[in-house]
Amino acid sequence: MTHLSGVPVQQEPEGGTGKAMDKAMRLLGFRSRSRHEIAQRLLDSGFGEPTVAVVDARLCELGLLDDVAFVREVCRSRSRAGWSSTRIDRDLRYRGVADDVIEDGLAELEQAGTSDGDRALKLALAKARSCRSIAPEKALQRVVRHLYAKGYESELAWEAARAAFRELDQA
């Protein structure tokens, strides 16, 4: 079947809502997801927007799909992995989470006492310990690159890397 524009349109699978709900539950069985991610995956599988809306409403009603809880979980896990707030923000936006929900999640993260500076220093210390056997300038650059990869801005990455090596030298 084709749309008037000539673009092929997938027909919705038989059993609509039931099959869409099954697919959504399988997706949520692997990991938690944002409402946007579930909706997009269902649309990509050929389910129509009305079916996707029904499934979304039902999953929210059951408490299985909650962007606020999803953002909290992502903020905690990414923070433990050393990600910067900027990178966490970018990841959540990519997943289709609303701006205000992201801002609230990042604010909770800051209130919990895990600032970007603290996370960067902790990460820099761990990386610096593993680089003690190489030349100091190369080690410093390696730590900074590691912090860049976690989403930290240049100034903070360099500051944290230098502070980590100063701390290790004092120990």
C-alpha cells in the first residue's frame, strides 16, 4: 500500500493493540526506556499512531512507562559511570525526553551532591593512577582525553586532570 506521496506505508499488524503491547513489554524487558523511544519503536514496527497512543496511555497507567523515573535512573547510572551533566543531558534529549523533565533530573543529581567537578576529579584520579608509569605530559593528556570522552568541557577536564596529578604527587 502506498501513501498519496508515493511513499510505501506499512499496514498495521493484525491484533493491533495486543501485539503492540507485547512488543512494548518485550522492549521494556531489556531496559527501561523513554515514552518517545517506545512510541518510535512501535511506529517503526508498523503500528499506527492511535494504537501507539493507546499502548502509551496503558503503560503509563500501569506505571511501566514513566519519563520522570526513567530520567532519575539514567542520571544515577550515568553519573556513577562518570558522565558529565552535559553528556547526560544530550543523551536524554536524544531519547526524546521533555526538557523540563531533564532539567528536574539533573537538578536532583546536583542536590544529591554529585557535581560535575566532583565527578571529573574522581574520574581523573582513577585514570591518573593507571597512567603513573608513562611520561607525565602524556599521562596528563590521556586523562584529559578520558574526561572529554565522558562529556566534560575542556577547562574542567584540564583542571581536574591537573588536580588529580597534584593529589597523587602529595600522597
